[in-house]
Amino acid sequence: MPRKICRHCDPIASHPWHLKERAGSFLFPLKRILTPAKQMMENNFPKLLFRLHKIILYNLFRALLIVRILKEADIADNDETLSNRTLVVAREAAKRGIVVKAFKFLGRESTNFFSLKIKNKKIFFEVLPTEEITKIAKIDFDDKFKFKRILKSNNLPCAEGERFIKIKPALAYAEKLGFPLAVKPNNSSLSKHVTCDIQNETDLKKSIRIAQIINPYFIVEKFIGGHTHRVTLVNHEVAGCCMREAPNVTGDGVHTIAELIEIKNRHPWRGESHQKNFTLHKIIIDESARSFLAKQGYSLESILPEGTKAYLRDKIILKSGADIHDKTDEVHPDNIALFEKISRLCEAPLIGLDFICQDISRPYHQQECAVLEANSLPYIDMHHYPTTGKPRNIAGLVVDYVLAME
């Protein structure tokens, strides 16, 4: 029996029931109740809170290791279940004589947790080692609405928007804000259940229902057009900037679109969509791709004129074959200052910012633009494997930071 896949997560392999995301959303009200208590502890008893947090998590991990529910395993480059954002760090750590190991459930199933050892001290971390699992984040900037409030309170460019749980007030707000709009779940990644460029109320209602499949809380915001960039900062300094582009091929006047896709997919840096140990992935040919080509007046048998570009998807998702273009050397100094200010406001040693604009080489204050969201565990491997431009060794900077902190 074929595995059920959620069409709103295309091409990410997610079950349409979204049990994991729904469980997290049910805990969201409890989190809102407990957060003030946590903040009170942080303000009045920070050392006690840190020690309790550290004792509980460290002992939990050690207990799971002792009973062998979790097992430490060596990391192999060809392990398709491990994310390349961790693998690039493991490779850089190995160059410095540091061994990174993966925690696997019952020795088989991969988790997002790892360990490394520096000067006889073992560090447990989630995905990337800039923060130990015992570290309590000062600001939850992965929460899209909280991050938006940080930007707004500091008069920094963001897409005007609000968070809702009910449709009726969202529709009233949307009427006031005006189309085009975007709708996204309050906590999501990889563009799951996100709808952009919404032009009318009918599509808005549909988009809200899609977002609420994985989270009852959703954000309605102004849609900002332009090129999507990922800016990664290490220790509050811009380490890399890349522009992501939806899956595409460029005509040569000879080959069909299907043949151009086959040629592009041959690149050794492109893996299958399920292979997590690849950053770039092969362009997927399916009904969605055929339909999107048809909207542009093409089919897989069309021969594009030389230099003409055709797109296979409207969403910019790496697993469906999107491209990455390094833009680090083109970022305007004013934009660098903006990104570094945001990093300091978020108080995080590693942060990935999604920034949309028409031209990254122009100052942000001279064009329509927005910082869309922030990520505490960014896919730093995007900078290592660009389709065009210079690779940037972000993993090396991450390992250097960890060594300096220890």
C-alpha cells in the first residue's frame, strides 16, 4: 500500500494527519501559561533554573544511553537519514580531531541529537553545536509572530501581519490590510502549509484551513514580492548570504524541457528528495510540475529558446530541485548592518534570517523588502553547495565558535 503524503507539504514526505505538529499545537496554550513562570525564574533565579534544566536533561540523556534506548553511533557521509547541515559540521570537526556522534533510537532510527567531545568534556546538542541542549534560549525567535514583534518594536522591515486562531477576525483584518496576502502556520518550516500571493477572500479562507491543519494558530500578513535570501550569521557577523530560486531549467534552443531536467539532475551534488545527506536535490517531474509548466504555456516536450527560463514549481523548496545562488559578496553594507542588529536583538550565536527584496546589493531602506522569519537551527549547508557562486564554509566558523567557547 503506497504511503500517504500530505499534498500541502509537497515534496516533503509528511503524513496528512500531522500527528507530531498537532500534538505540539495542543501544547501551545500550556506553553503560554508556563512561559511567564519560566521568565520569572530566569529574572530572579537564573542560576537555579539553568542548573535544574541542565541536571534534568543531562541525566535524561545518560539514562536513555544506559538502558540503550538511545545509542551513540559513528557518522557516515552516506547516511541518508542524517541532515547535511549536521554532516558539514561533523566533517569540519573531524579536520580538527573532534569526533561527532549521532544518537540513534534503538541504534537504528536517527534523531536530531548528537554529541561531541572537547578536552574530555562531552557536549550534547540538537542538530548544530552552537548551543548545548541544556542551554535555555533567551528569545524564542523561531516563533514567527514573536519574531515579527521584535522587528516591529525596533522599526525594522517586516511584513505587516497578525496572529489568529479564529477565521472571522482574520478575515476582518485581511480586509483592512488589503490583498495580496500570505498565510502561514505560526510554527512551521520548509514552507509547509504556507500560501503566498493570495488575491481574494475565497482563496484566503482556503489558505487558512490549510494552515490550521498543522497548527490552530496562523499568521495573516502582507505578501511581499521579490527574491528570497537566506542570511546566516555566526557570533553576530554575516557569514553567508544566498538567494534561493524555484526549480527551473534554461533553454538552449535544442533540448526539450524534459531533457534539460535530466541534464541538470545529473550533477553529483543533486540527490533524491529523500536523501537528507544532500543539500541540492533532483528536479521532480510529477503532475504538479506538468501543471505549473502548462500555466506558463509549456509542456515537458517544449523546446525553450536559448536563454529562456521555465519553472517547475511555484514554491522554493530544495527537496523539489530548487537552486541556490551565493550572493555574499553582493550584500550592501547597510543590509549587513541590519542583519547583524537583528542577530544581536535575538541574542543567538547562530541564526538564519529569511530576507526578501528585489536587489540585495541595494540598501534595504531604498526598496520594498521584509525580514520574514528567523531560524535557530538554520540549514547552513546551503552555503556549502551553491548552484552558482562561491561556497562558504559556515561549518568551519561554527566549529571555531564552539572551540572558542570551550
